[in-house]
Amino acid sequence: MLTVKELLSTKTLYFHFLLRLVLSFLLCALIILFIIPLFYFLVFGSGRESERIDGLPISVFITNWFPLIFLTLLMLVGFVKNLRTNQISKAKSYVLIGLISLIIYPFRLPILDFFINLFQ
């Protein structure tokens, strides 16, 4: 059984960590900017009914929290997969990425606005 002390004492593979960090942030941005709006447009279309559905609490919850839930589940799957194969250093990368995404996610809108304004 892996303890927290063993997890903290292992070295982090920095290339693996940086690659997974960049890919996870790009995936989260892709979900926020493209996949959720495209899904809502394809399912509900445009018009008065789609505006009503967009204001429902479940729709607001999905729009705001689905990317974080999806990303956290992916990090959990990566952690468990690497833990079973006894690759603790890669598992540590997934834990760190999960913690970083949990900390940064509440600031997603200012970060996205910054990058959108940067490339305009």
C-alpha cells in the first residue's frame, strides 16, 4: 500500500509532468470554449427555447463544472493506472496536476479572457 510519505519522497519526472499539465489545460480549454457550446447548439439549436434551457440550474452546473469533473476523473484514472503498474513517479505527476487544476480552475474565466484578448 502506498503511503503519502512514499508518494512525496519519489522524484517527479518533469517532462511527463509538464507534458500532462499542458495537455490537461488544453483539454480543459477545449471543453470550455468549443465542446460545451457546440453540444448545446447541436442539441438545443438557437432561439427562445434554447435560452430557457441554458438558464436551467442543471445546464449552469454542466457549463461551469463539467470540465473540472472530467479533468479530475482523467487524473484519477491516470493515478490508479500508474499506481497499479508501480510507476509511482508518474502517479505523483497526476496527483500534482489534479491539485494544480483544482486550485487554478476558479480563475478560469480571467485566464481565458486574457488569452483570448492576447490573440485578438
